[in-house]
Amino acid sequence: MKHVFATLAITTLGLCAAPGSAQPPQPDWRSQGIIYLDHSLNARLHTVPIQAVHLGDGFWANRRWVTTEHSLPTMLELLEEHGVMDNFRRLSGRKNVARRGPVYTDSDAYKWIEAASWALASNETTDADKQKLRQQIESMISDIAAAQEPSGYLNTYYVGDKAHLRFTELVRSHEDYCLGHLIQAAIAYYRATGSRALLDPAIKFADYVVDNFGPTKRPFMTGHPELEMALVELYRTTGDSKYLEFVRYLFSGVERDRMKWKESDVRYTFSGRQFTTRTEFEGHAVRALYAVSGATDYFAETGDPAYKRTLDLLWTDLTMRKMYITGGVGSRSSGESFGEPYELPSEQAYAETCAAVANVMWNFRMLAVTGDAKYGDVLEKALYNGANSGMSLSGTMYCYRNPLATNGEKLRSPWYDTTCCPPNIERLFESLPGYFYAISRDGVFVNLYHNSELNWHLEDGTGLKLAQTTSYPWSGDIHLTVTPDHASDFTVYLRWPSWAPAASVQVNGQPFSTANSHPGSFIAISRMWNKGDAISLSLTMQPTPMVSNPRVADTYGRIALQRGPLVYALEQIDQGGSPLYDLFYRVNSTPAIEQRKDLLGGVVILKVNGAAAEKSLGDEPLYEPWAVAAARGKRPAMLTFIPYYAMGNREPTPMEVWVPASRAEGQYLPPSATAERRFGPSGTR
Amino acid sequence: MKHVFATLAITTLGLCAAPGSAQPPQPDWRSQGIIYLDHSLNARLHTVPIQAVHLGDGFWANRRWVTTEHSLPTMLELLEEHGVMDNFRRLSGRKNVARRGPVYTDSDAYKWIEAASWALASNETTDADKQKLRQQIESMISDIAAAQEPSGYLNTYYVGDKAHLRFTELVRSHEDYCLGHLIQAAIAYYRATGSRALLDPAIKFADYVVDNFGPTKRPFMTGHPELEMALVELYRTTGDSKYLEFVRYLFSGVERDRMKWKESDVRYTFSGRQFTTRTEFEGHAVRALYAVSGATDYFAETGDPAYKRTLDLLWTDLTMRKMYITGGVGSRSSGESFGEPYELPSEQAYAETCAAVANVMWNFRMLAVTGDAKYGDVLEKALYNGANSGMSLSGTMYCYRNPLATNGEKLRSPWYDTTCCPPNIERLFESLPGYFYAISRDGVFVNLYHNSELNWHLEDGTGLKLAQTTSYPWSGDIHLTVTPDHASDFTVYLRWPSWAPAASVQVNGQPFSTANSHPGSFIAISRMWNKGDAISLSLTMQPTPMVSNPRVADTYGRIALQRGPLVYALEQIDQGGSPLYDLFYRVNSTPAIEQRKDLLGGVVILKVNGAAAEKSLGDEPLYEPWAVAAARGKRPAMLTFIPYYAMGNREPTPMEVWVPASRAEGQYLPPSATAERRFGPSGTR
């Protein structure tokens, strides 16, 4: 079957065979991961289905439990309260009400269904919850399917007197985006249950688009990329290459003239021109990151090298110039957009939750395509910090923006008029079991660390159990037990995160050399594995003061504290009397680690001997001679850091990630003897 | 006459007398300064007319010469080319064309007339130029007056099928703003020539507004403050208190309900609510600064203490939290607006030229009201730097934005679709002679330093000549000769700028103690002055590394170099091979001063032994552990600074005001022994 698929994809793409060719046999829904890569010739890693992973107690189990028990039910209530489902019911006559909400509300229902579906697939969801969720989903699907027009068209906004505008104002209409989320929800429900109840309507709408639009038909370009990912996944699910063909068309940008897009539209949407001509991120951050995610999916199927080159260029642009240390993305509120290179303001950061979620999705795809651990680093960073902060510990309050500093404004809300972020973080959390492990031709990859068990098989069909015990991210010690059905020669790949300067490995109690690896790579342990073989991995997890590239004006001279994958932050509420803005970080202090089970759902906090301005900076001039400022006194002050993701879970309080390094203790000290020597006594070259 | 005026103002305001009461005799136009304060009971300083000041060679003489010879003629051509004057001609039938340009083009013509009028008033303008300018102005006035409707209404946009919208959409319409500039232009032309050719149409339109709008008539609020200043000046010019009354109405904000303004309108326009309830700057920077300028004028006439309290609060907010070191204002492009407190990004700075001009105008008014030198400091800072940068050395290219760092983008243009800034900086430069000196009840104030001669009289009528010789701002040595008509007891006030740590004064060769003064105050020399008495003032003018309050995230850990009133900047073009972003400032270097008559019209440049990253920062990671970054090497590099105002006058090139302080040489050095002692060996409190 694998070969049939691969050949088909290449042939179809190579020859531009007419769409609608005979459909190949469909693979078993039970084998499909959150994205399904078993037949993707250009993916080094193949995902495992959520059902194959048991998630044990710990960090993400808590977050997923809260999501299932609190987020999904309260969000469904709010969707009902704000008329999102009624918008469907009015079309079928089940409810006689006016349409409510902005143009894209349908997508919120779809994202909720996707999240609930991944919960259904999970081994940790209780039977009672599964029964309730399935009932809720089926009821929603019934309302959605009943709203679908005979043609297949399905959107609650472009109806009635707006019907004539369908697909004519895609820069703002979100019809493409809603369709994308419909497809993703349908696939998730299918992969969780085998039910085609939503998949068939989704295919019907997808076919409506694919059949009616194209170079020789009506023009189409995504105004909010997202459909690309969804259509590639639909191709992977159905095997029908017409969806992949359409994605090529979407990325071609050939319809710019026919659709009369302005240059600003092309910039804002990150669409509308040949994808492979892009060299930098710009415009709307979520649009751009969904576009590159879809392009990575497209590359996984086609292997078009121009796509890989473009993706590499863009990844470098993002991670070298345009990403927050939290993995958050999007520097400007205006246009929810990227800024200039190195424009990464903390307090004004937009860093929309959806963009961090998209960053996780993109890096997961890049990791799958390449097997390169550097993508795992960014995935982990965005997941634990910039995305994770998007949902409160209670699971019922959300951030839309995730700035890296606040003046005490309230960031979290249970609902937003544009409520894209809440169900997006929910679908990410519920899909998490699908991220931890992957299978390659030569073995198994451990992407993320958590108490868990993988129960799946190697590529050759050999059954494999992999059990993981750890208190990660609070500790860097991880124990694995490898249990193949029978003694077998393969490789276990362990991700060595770039934040860990050292890693030590033992296999069955014997040291295993990591000399061939380095931080930011996978440690490859190739051997004949027997049932019950034990691996111990120990990652050095010290609190680490981080700096940014000095080109980031906003964070120059400042320190962010990180420990393991977690970025830390100061909240005013923990700092005693001093206003946050009076506090300074002393880089040579040694942070103390303190476990606090009572605090913020159980966290490790960090304490640092810092300094506080003797006279509050709120009363100091805006500008003054360096000599005057350097003479100002500071007194010792203890800084108490909490993990960034846990910010904003108590009363509104000022917060900051980047703490100014104390200048009284060095920043402006006279040049050291070494420096003097380098410059020479006269100070001239 | 003085008492008549003062009493009238107070009485009228106190009793709310009906407008249109009998007009008092009008003062001689020859005695009126750029604002006319002789009868303003609450102004400590009284301005002197432009005609009373001779400007000798030097810094501002050059800028004014360029303005008269190059800016005014080329700008007039461009106004014609873009249809600004045709917009008037079409209304009178003199030209059969369509209206062109945005809603506010009339104001650009008015600002040009104001600039040209001040040029007419100047002793330095040649007779030939005066003749040409007068002809041009008269011709424009003829076109303008011919476009005025019999009712008095005069605006080229709200005509024809837009006439029914008059004064109904003031948040965007700029009708109020255009009227304000019409009045200011009319007054300038009147004060330059005695001609009422434009004053009478301006009064007619002002009367139309004042007669038809008000609490019991149609509602009015300024959507772009500016009219407030103009109407107070019209009151000062005509003596008719109805204009002052109307300003009180404008500042009352009582029409918010009748005009259905949203909260966002009130924020954006800095209008629409009782002025004295404001506590901080917000919204559109130019609107806000024109509003406070008008409120200061209003206070000068009425003495309402609530206004003074509000103005003091706002001035503190501006200078402690929201102003660039250049005197520029406006942190955000979005809404051309103020940001949060301490939100002062360099590269993203908006810092519109108009806002810096407004800052000069406001601080001149505050200085006049109080006689407090701190306003002179801000006036000087904005004038020499953030406003001055708005016009190229050639006088034909302008900045709209004046950021404090660029990546090499082209900042200057001869024209903008919204071309408010070019004629605004022209009117400021042409009016400059009116800023240098002022008369108080007890003597004479020297606000600014420049080769010049004041030929005026003290309050008691005693004729006074004051001759000033200096090469300021390149040197801090100033010589003055005081020549009263007859020996006379009065005070000469010399501004001791806050940038000068030391000042020494000699009178007729004898030391004069400055013990009662301090930087940022006026040195008061009270004595019996005889003809030809000589004063020498020597201000210490050393290159001074400046820092910002650490609360400004964008400039923390960075140095701006200042010498005298001038802020300096690095341009890439002067730095040899290293990219600007690789350069660091060593705070303990001693900047070298170099006179360069050949460069940028003649400047003093500053050279500093700095450092450059050994490996370019463009290739370094975005985030890394402090310990890794601190180990990176730097090599010596010479930094060459030019005055900020002269930036962008050669090829487009990266520029920055705030240079990162080198961290290799101290920023992250181990704590000094002193610091260790303070913290104790254990690092705990």
C-alpha cells in the first residue's frame, strides 16, 4: 500500500493527471496520527496515533485533564451563548434567529470539535467523558451537516444577501480558513472514531471548491492560509491526489491578477504569490505560520526542493530574527503582524496564542520531515511557554496576546469576540500525545519527555513498547524501558535539547558515549534491543541567565532566566515591596531552586539575589548623563521567578521576562585591565 | 491699554458676557511678537516682534537663509503642482478643475503663507525676496478670499455635494484645523505688514464659527486641536473676547453627547472632554501638543489655576515618560500616537516633525507663562534636534517621521501626500527670531544663544539694545553687550541650560557669582546697567554620554552622545567597514572633538574609541546563555558621530542615536568588591 501511495502521488503530480482519478484503498483510521505520514516519501519520521500513547501523571497530563474537564465544557457553553452553533441551526431552519458574531465563527466550532475528537482518541479520557463528548460532537455535526447546501457549500456568513460575495473577498472572508478547520475537525473525528459523519460533509465542501476553482475555472487563493494543511491531510486520509494538486495551485499565486490583490494583500496574507519566492516572514503572523506549515506538508508529499529551500530560509529568518524567547511570534498589534528583523518589544509584543500554536505545528512538521532536533527545540520552547501561557491554569481563561512584560493589565479572558485562540490551544493540548514519539525507517524517536508509554510497532511490524518515567520539565532525569516483541536491531533516538549543556546516558546501567551528539541533536542508540532494556538519560538542568542578540534593542542589557525548557518571569506580586521596574538582575548570582507544590498548580520557582534601585526609577529623569546615573545606589533585593506560562493566574500584576542587568555592578564599570590592554593605554588603534 | 485688556478678559470670562461686545482699540501690529503677550496678565515674559531682532551669522541664520531661498520657493511650486491653490481657484471659477488631495490641503497653503510672512518680517530677508514673497502671498490671498462664501465659510473640501457634511465629522474633517491655520497665517501677515488682506477673511470665517456654534446653537469640538491657539491669538490681536470665550467652550468638552463621540475619539483627538480632567498624554501626538499649546495660551489670558495644574501634570508626563531625547514625540506609527509610559522605541519611533514643532511651540508658551528655564531646555532640545532634523540641509527634502535609528531606509522626501510637516518646519524656522529674547516686568530674558541683536525696549519704555556674539551651539562661550538708552536698573536673565554642568559669568570683566543659580535655571544679573556693559557667559560644553531611565526598555544599556544642545548619532557611512549593529560604545572613552567645516554644512563631529563585535552579530543566535555571549570577543573600533539633525543628508544609510554600551568591558563583569561587600559573601540578605 505504501508504494501504491507514493507512486500515485509522484505520478499524479508529475503528469498533472486529471483530478478525480480512481481512489486507492484507504488506510485504517486507527493507524493515523495527528498528521499521517506513513506514506509521505519525504518525511523521515512517521507519527503514531494518539491511541498508541498512554500519558502518565505529570505536567501535560494535568494540562490535558484541565482541558477535558474544564476548558471543553465551558467553551462549548460560550460557543452556544454567543450563537456560534445557532448560526448553523438558522440555515437548516432548526432555529429562527439572526446570525451573530464575526465572519469566522464557524471555525471556532470546528476547532472545538477537533479538540474534543483528540480527547475522544485519548487513553486518558474517562469513559463517561468520552460518552458525553461523542454525544456533543454528534449533535454539533448534525447541526453542521444540516446547514450544508446541496452544492456542498457550507458557511454561515456568506448566505442570503451575502451569497453573491462567496469566494470574492478572500482576503477577509475566512471561507477558506473555515473550510480548512472543517476538514481538520472531520479528520480528527474520523481518526478518533472511524466515523465519517463529519468527514463526508467536509469532503463534499472540499470537492465543491476543488471542482469549481482553478486556473481554467474561477480563481482561488487563500486569504487566511490554513486550507493548505487541511487539504494535504485530506489527501493523506483519502489518497485522492486532487487535493494535493489544489494545494500546489494555492501556493502558486497565479491568481493574483484575476483576483486583483494589492501588494499589501500579498504581504498581509502571506499568500498570493509563488510560495517559493518568499525569503522572509512578513504580514499576519498566524497566516504566515499556517502557510509554512501547509508548505511543509506539501513538501513531505512532493519533495519539491524549492519548497525545502524556502522553508529553510524562512525558518532561519524566524529563529534568528523574529521569534520571542518564549516561542511566541508576532511583534505588532497593528495587523497582528511580524515586525522588522530584531523588532521584538516585550510589553508591546502581540505574540498571539494562535501564532505560538502554529509555531508548534510548523516545527513538528519540520522535525518530521528532517529528523533534525533543532526543530524539536523550537517546538518545545513554543509549546511549554508561548503557547502554554495561552490558557490559564484553571483552563477557563485565555490569553489572546502573550506579551513578555505588562504593566499590570489583565491579560486573560474567558472569551474574545474573535475567539480563535481558546479552541486552538485546546486542540493543541488534546492532540499532544501524538507529538511525543515517532517511528523512522531505522527505529524510534523520543521527541518530548513525559511519563508515558508508547505501544506501537517499528516499520518492519515488530511490536514495540517504550515506557518513560520522568518528572520533566522539573527534572532532567529520564528513564526509559524498551520492550520489542522480540530481540531486534534498531535505533532509539533521544532528543538532547539545546538548553542542556551536558547529557549523560546509560544503557542497562552501562555508560553510553554521547560523543557523537551535541546539544540540539538526537542521541542515536543503535543496538540489538531486548525486552526490558533500560535507558537512563540525564540532562543538565541548571537555571541559565539568557541574553538576546544585542540587535534586539528592547532586550539589550537584560537577562531572561531559563531552566530546562521553561522560560521564567517575574511577577510583581512575588517581589515584596519594590516595584518591578526598580529590580535588577545580578548575572553572577546563583539562582536557587525551590519546589513549590502549593503554588500555581505545583512549580519550581527560582530565587536570585538581585538589586533594587535605592530611589525609585519612577521618580528619576527620563534622560541624564551616564556619570550621574552610574553613581546611583542600589540595595540587595531577592528576585522570585515563576515559570512564564503560569503568569497572570493570580490578581493582575506587572510582569516581565527580561530583567535589566544591574549596571551598578558592572555594566558601566571602568574597562577591565584586559580591555585596556586590548585597546592600548592611549585608547587608540 | 494694558489694564483695559486685562480687565476685559477677566470680566468677560467671569460674567460670561455676550460675545460681540464693543471692541477695544487694537494695538499696533509692529509691536506684536509671534505670539503677543503684552496684555496677558498671566504671562511672565512678553515676546518681542521679529522686526526687533537682527540675526547675525551662524547656525540658525543658515537654516533660515536656506528656508527663504530654497524651501519656500520649491514648496510653493509643489503646492501648485499638487493642486493646493487650484482647490481655491475652482471655487471662485478662476480654474475649472477637480479638487485634489486629502481633506486638509488648505492648511498647507496657510502654513506656507505664515512662513513667508515671518520671512517678510525679518530684517535678514533681502528686499528682492521681500518683494517677491509679498507678491506671492498677495496672489494667494486673492485666490483664498475669492473662494470664501458670503457666510464666511471657507474650506475647499466641504463644498458641493459634501457641503451638507460641514462641521458634522470633525474627528476627521480638519475644518477646525484649517481655520486655525488660516487665522495664524492671517495674523502673521498682519504682523509682518500691517495688511488686513487675509486677516479680514479669517475673522469672517472665525465669526461664522463663533456665531453659529455654541452650547445653545450647533455643537462644536475640535477634532484636530489647533484652532484653540489661533483663536486666543485672534483675541490678542483684535481684543474681542468672544474668541477667548469660544476657546473655553472648546476646552469644556460639553458637546460630547450632542456630537456622539466615542471614547476612542476623545482619546485620539485629545479633545472632547473637559481639558482640566486630563492627567496624561494619549492619542494623536500633534493633536495633543497643539491642544496643550492652546490651553497654555488660554491660561496666559485667564489665569484659571485648573489649567495650570493640568498643564504641569501633562508636562511632567511628557518629559518624564513620553519624549525622545531629541525632543521628538510620538512613539507609534499606528494612530501617529503616544505609546505607553516609557514606550520609546528608536527604530519604530514616529516622532513626526509636526509634533516636535508643536513641542517647541508649547514649551515656548510655558516658558513665557512661568519664566522657568526648564521649558527653555525642552524648547531648545526639540528645536535643535527633533524639529531641526525635519528639514534637509538643502532645505528641499523633509522628514515626516524622525526615528532615532534606521536600517538604511530613505527618510527624506520633497513632498508627502499628507504634507503637513514641510510647511510647518518652515514657519517655525522663519519665526525663530521671535524666540530668542523676551521682556519681563523687571528686565530682559535671553532664551536662546546666537549671534544677534535685540533692538527693543524695557517695560517702562526705556530703549534697550542687546548684542550677542557667539558660535553657539558649537561653543558655549557667549558675549553680550547691554546698551540701554540711559543707565537703568533692571535684570538680565541668561538661561543656564541643564546640559551645562558649570557656567561662569563675568560682567565688565569681573566675576559674577552664579551661586544662586543652577543648570536649568536663569542666571539673574540685576544691577544698574550702563551703555556698553559687557557680559561674558561661559557654559561647559563637553561631549556627554547620556543614558535613559532604565524603564525605557528600548534604550536600556545604551548610550546617546550629546554635546551642548545637540544630540549626536552614528551613520553607517562614517564608520568604515563594520555594520552599525556590530558597534559598541565604551563609556570610559573620552570623545574627541573635531571641527569639520567641509562636512554637512559645517559641524563639530565627535570621535569615540569604541568596540566592534569580532564576529558579526548578524550571524549570532537570537538567544543564548549569558556566559556564552559574554565570552565573545570585541576589537577596537573608532565611532564617528555627527549631529542628529544632520542625519539622512547623504546617501541612505543605517543610523542610530542610542549605541549599545560594550558588554565585554563591564556590563556583565563579575560584581566589584564593593558590590560583594554590600551583598555579603553568601549572596544573601
